[in-house]
Amino acid sequence: MLRDYHGKSMRSITEEYVTVALKSRSPLCGEPMITSRTIDGKPGVVGKQDCILEGESYVIGFPIDYPSSLLGFFSGNAMTIMMEIYSTVPWDEGTSNLVKTIHVEKK
């Protein structure tokens, strides 16, 4: 999905990404609840949605590489890769720990 994100923060971009990811999962789910939080030292987002078949489901999104200036993001001089993790494990039984401990390294 290519859009003009000029003037938006990376957190705002990530919130929109997670909202779209949740809404595309199933028509049998309620409206997503979005919470901003730092994940792996980056501006991340946790989205939660209650679904008829799956129960609680979560999408965790955060950029794993992003430019120091959003100008680089928009002009194509830098590349941003968005990490998306989908979980149906209840928050207190594992998803919370995943969010607190995840770390992605470039090799």
C-alpha cells in the first residue's frame, strides 16, 4: 500500500499499518483497540481485537529499520521495513512478554 505519509510521524504510520492489518483479518471481529508503546526501542503499536471465532487477537507492529529523517522515508532514499506479529495467545499468558522481550537484529 503506497501512500503519501508526508508530515506523519513513524508512530502514526505504524498505528495505521496495525489498524489495517487487524481489520483485514476477519469480518467477525470488533473494532481494533490501538495502544502506542516502545517496542525494541522503536515507536511501536499493539492492536487488540475481539473476534467471534478466535477470541482476543493481537497485531504487534514496529519498524525494524527506519531513517533518521522521515524525508528519507518519503523520498525513497531509505527503506523502512515494518515488522508485524500476529498472536492469539492471551495478553497475560504470553503476548505481553513477547512485546517486552522481542529484539530484531540485522545480520
